[in-house]
Amino acid sequence: MAREGLNPKPMAVAASDAVGTDRRRVLWVDYAKGWCIILVVMMHSALGVGLAVGATGWLHEAVAFAKPFRMPDFFVISGLFLGRAIDRPWRDFLDKRVVHFVYFYALWFFIALILKAGDLGIAAPAAFLRAYLWGFIEPFSSMWFIQLLPFFFVATRLCKRVPAPALLAMAVGLHMLAAFHPEGGIYAMSSNLTGLTTVDSFALFFVYFIIGHLFRNHVFNFASSIGARPGAALAGLLLWALLEELSVRSGLPEIPGLTLIFGFAGAFAVVTISALLARSDAAPWLAYCGRHSLVIYLSFFAPMAATRLFLARTELAENVGLMSVIVAFVAIVAPIILDAVVRNTPFDFLYQRPSWARLKPPAQAIVSS
């Protein structure tokens, strides 16, 4: 999710060229990341509005539909580009796969705590410091994904000599263990295996990340094949959507083991629709969101909360579904605007990692998808 320069141009590349590098853009991947981040923001926006007004709306139905594959897709895509990076020197590997995320998590978690200090009762310096340090053990709200990724990267690096079948079996076993302790209700996929978000999320989602890494060539080849049979791909998407809706209504995706089937089915559905859109670059705004998915992920919480509070107090949008959509829209657009505003200013440290936060002096390390 780290890019080396500003405004990278998407380019269609062969699977063999794409695997193992995050310096070259693969357009369908940008679309897939765009879907991922929009689904995540949509979930947090809808659930937040629902709690604020004490009701649910039509967007909650979409959130429930996406639950089985929303985070699995995110982690499959995240695993695709580990590739050759896993064999780089440790210093380079840690700089790009660990320190990068630690810096932005530490920064934006600090900002989040400042904004919420009054509500959380941690305005006193000692209480604030305790809460901040605890946030590196128990991650802040939506930022758990950013905290978890470095653990996935390092674990995969340490296990690179483990035979793939054994590694996959271990990941499936961890998932099953976590899936038997579900938490999150009908809207969010999570586990309460130990009560620690990082441990439980690692167990639940590592299998998706490792599949993305181990089968990256197959995923890229699958995406490439979509262009040759767009009609069949579209028919498959419609069939998947119907089966997904019926299954969600019946509760099938909640069954441990079936969680894997529905997670991967949804992930490949996202790959399919992303590959179809990428054929003609039909929705460049979605790909743009994908290229800036980490920018959005880090900072959507603030505009989301502010917009929700404003709409709840003014009652400008009485429909819960419409209110949720407005909140999600602002939460997505505001971070992108902020990123553009602070770029090349003294505040660019918000989305650009400064030299003191690097283990090596590479090209600019900037937040991106």
C-alpha cells in the first residue's frame, strides 16, 4: 500500500510482471481496492448512523450483503504484492512493510485520540498517555487493519521456508478456531476468540492474506481471463449476487468453514467486476479511491463522525439510508481532498513519511492504496 511517487499512472501489465512489485499499477487492482475501501467506509457510516438515530436503513442491507467478503477481499488483495518483497534484505523489508504502517498508525491514532479525548475522559496527560500506549496492543476502532498488516507481512516472511500446504493448513486451522467464536453480528466479520482484536483478527483473516500471496499468479491470470469472456463473467457475477443474497438471508455464511467459501467467492467476484471495469476504465473515480485507499482508511473517521453529528442535529436528511450514504460520501471524499491540500506543504507528514521515519533513504514514501 505504499507508493514511491505522486499520482502513479495505472497501466495494464501481464501477471508475471505484476506479481511481486507494488511500483507498477495494475488497473483492476486499483478498482478492487476502491471497492474494498468503499465497502469498509460504508459499513462504519451505516452502523454509526444507525446507532445515532436508533434505526436501520436500506444501506444496512448492503452492509449485511457484503459482510462475508468485505475484509477477506481486502486481505487477498493485500497479499498479492508481497511477492519478491519477501526476499529483500530485512532492512528494506521492514522499512516498507512494517515501519511504513507503524508510522501512519502512530500518527493517526494520536490525532484520533486528541479528537476524542473529551468523550473518552482522557484529557489528563497521564490518562491520554495510557490510552495511547494501550492502542498499540488493542487497536483504535477502524484502524485495526493498519495495525494488523505488519504482523501478516512479518509472519509470512518468517514462514517463507515452510511448505505451502503446511502453511495453508495452519492458516485454515487458525481461521476455523476463530470462526467458532464469532462476533460482530450480521454486519461485521470478526471473532472473540481471545478478546484481543489483533490476535483474533490474525487468526480469522491470515488465511485470506496467505492465499493472496501463495496463489497470486492464479489470481492475476484469472483477472486477465475476464477480458476474453466478459459475457460469461457478467453472468457469473449475477449468479453469485443472487446466491450471496439468498445465503446471507439464510445465515449460511456464518457457519465456520463456509466462511471461507463465501469469503473467497466474494473476493473473486470483486476481482471479476474490477477486471470488467478496468477493460474500459469505466469508473476512474473508483480506481482513484483504490490508489488512495490507505489515505481514506487512515482518516475517514473524522469527517464521518462530524457529518453524522451534523445530520443528526439538523435533521436535514431524515431517511436513515440517505443519511448513511451522505456520511459515507463525505468520509471518502474529505481525506482525498485533505491529501491534495497538504501535499508539498509543511503538513505533508500527514500522508508522506518523513526521512526520520525511514530505515533507509528511498524515494518519497507516501501513503496510497
